[in-house]
Amino acid sequence: MTELIIQYGYLGLFLTIFAESGIALGFFLPGDSLLLAAGVAASRGLLELPSLILVCFIGAVAGDQFGYWFGHRLGKKFLNQGDGLLFRAEHVEKTRAFYQKYGNITVAIARFIPIVRTFAPIVAGAVNMNRQQFITYNLIGGALWSVSLSLVGYWLGDLFPGLGHYLDIFIILVVVSSLGSGFWHVYRDRQHQRRQSGSNAPQTK
């Protein structure tokens, strides 16, 4: 696993963070956990800390910009659809509640809140949030998130040198838990749809 970090670490981190930030079906991806693990890897010299922060910052900002564009083009139709294979309307409602409470700064705050960070840029685009304001908050949130989590992971790796020896296990657990979360959402949604189909089916006497 550490060899994979060396070979594909930056690209893998970029793609994961981009997907979690800008693609609605990527809400279950482990952005926070992987960034912390990458910070630990940087403390062991497997990744360069400045490069790690830069790659994660670009991935986060680019992902949110894509989500904003997607929301502006297709957002209203997409957000108003019912529950799907992985999509759940409750995630959108949770994001809308954040906007009602915090306003446009939600774009920056949401970066630290799983699920909400995935749908925040889409909702912003769908409601035609001012583009310049979105970019400003996107840059602020992306910078704070990428710097803080990378440094926390790096600090943990320095504070607990033995933690690096369990890096492979930690990354495997993160990947397995994220995939498990995705499969759980699929299973739960299918069960919910089956129950609805059963309750709506005509009863015969």
C-alpha cells in the first residue's frame, strides 16, 4: 500500500477529493480520512507536504467549481428528483438547511462537513449564487481544509512515530469503510423502494 501511495498518491488524492467535492454520487468517499492518512504519510517522507497541500487544495476547489457548474446547468431538475440508487433527497434538504442558517458562507463551512460539502456547490449553482462570491468562499474553504487536515495528519505522524507503521492498515480500513458505506446506501435505498412498492401495490381480496 505504501508503494501505491508513492506511485499514485497525488493523483489518487486529487481524483478522490474532486469526486467527493463535485460529483453528487461521490458523497461517501473518504476525503477527510484520506487527507489525514496522507499527512501521516508525508511525515514519513512518502509524500511532500507542500505538494500534498497544493494537490488537495486544487482538487477541492476544482471539484466545487464543477459542482457549481453542474448545479447551474442541471441542478434544479437534479435536486428535485426523488431518492435514487445512491442519491437521497435528505442530503439536499440538510444542505439547504445549512444555507438557510449560515447563508453563502456555507460554501466555506461545508468543506469540513461530509455529505454537505458534496451538495453545497450544486445547490449554490442551482439557486444562481453570485459566481464571484462562490469562488471567494470556495478558495477560502479549500485552503483552510487542505492546510489544516494535512498539517494535523503530519503532526500526528510526528507525535506518534509508531503510527506510520500502521499506515497500510489505516488506509485499507478507510477504503473498505468508504466502499461499505456506498454499498450500505445502495442496499438501504433498494429496501426502501421495495417497501414503498409493497405498500402501494393493490391488495386482492
